[in-house]
Amino acid sequence: MTNARARRALGAATLMVALASSLLSCSGGPGTAPHAGASSTRVAPAAAPATAAATATEEPTDPSTVAPSPGPEKVRDAFAELQATYNDGCTTPGNCAYFLNRVLDNLGGLDAAMKADPQGPAHFEQPLAWIAGLRRELGGDSSFENLKKHQDRLTGVRDRINAWMQGHPEDYR
């Protein structure tokens, strides 16, 4: 191997080590420990390809190193998504299933956000009751046929919640 080729190989190996260590240092959040394969010392260039490959594919073994999944979104964000359904509807044949599922999903997100809100579910008693009543009516069947059958109830719950939220602006601003 020529000197130029050796320098390129060494440079590539060094770059791999730098990239792998950057990825490892960026993948942890505040308060998380480094991954098991991470090290604060530099790896010798000759060992770089094997070490970088092993480090990049290792899974964290300690559950405390895994970032927690985000909880439910905030009420204001979930409500904004629900309000966005007012610009949509069953006016075009191919869009109706999407629209009805979107309203149902947005109501589910709002339900979770209201239950997780610091004010507690009692503050959102009426909207939560309307969503629960809709779920009972749907009976766990979210097929297009069932949603189409209950379309008025689905959009009615959305509209009632919208009116309720307009009377509680502190919950979404």
C-alpha cells in the first residue's frame, strides 16, 4: 500500500471514530448515561473500524439510558388538531373515511390529554363524558361503515367540545 493510500485509510478510520463518538454523545439526553460501548478515551486508528461498527449497533443494556417516551400531548395542542377537522369533511367520496378516522383519533388524543392535564380529569368532566359516550356507541368498531353510521354523533361530540373549550380559553391558550 502506498503512503497516500495508507493516509486515506487512516483518515477514513479516524473519521469513522469521530462520527461514531458524535452519534453516541448526541444520542443521550440530559441526565442519561453513555451507552455501554461508549468510552471517553480515543480508540487507536487501527482498531477503529471494528470498534465503530460494534459501538454503532449496540443496544443500551441499562433501562435508565433509554429516553422516556413522551406522554400525552397538551390539551391546547390536541384541541388545535381537533379544530383543524373543521376544514375537512365527507364532501369527497375518497376523503370521508380519512376524515371520520381523523376526528375519532383527534378525540382520542384530546381525551388522553385531558386526563393527563395537571388540572385533573374533573376539570374536563363534560368533554370526557361526551367522548366516553361516543366510544360506548361505537362499541369499539372503528370501521368506516360504523363511523359513517355514527357520523352525526362523531361530529356532534367534536362540536360540543369546541363550544365547551371556547368557554374555557385558559385551557388552550
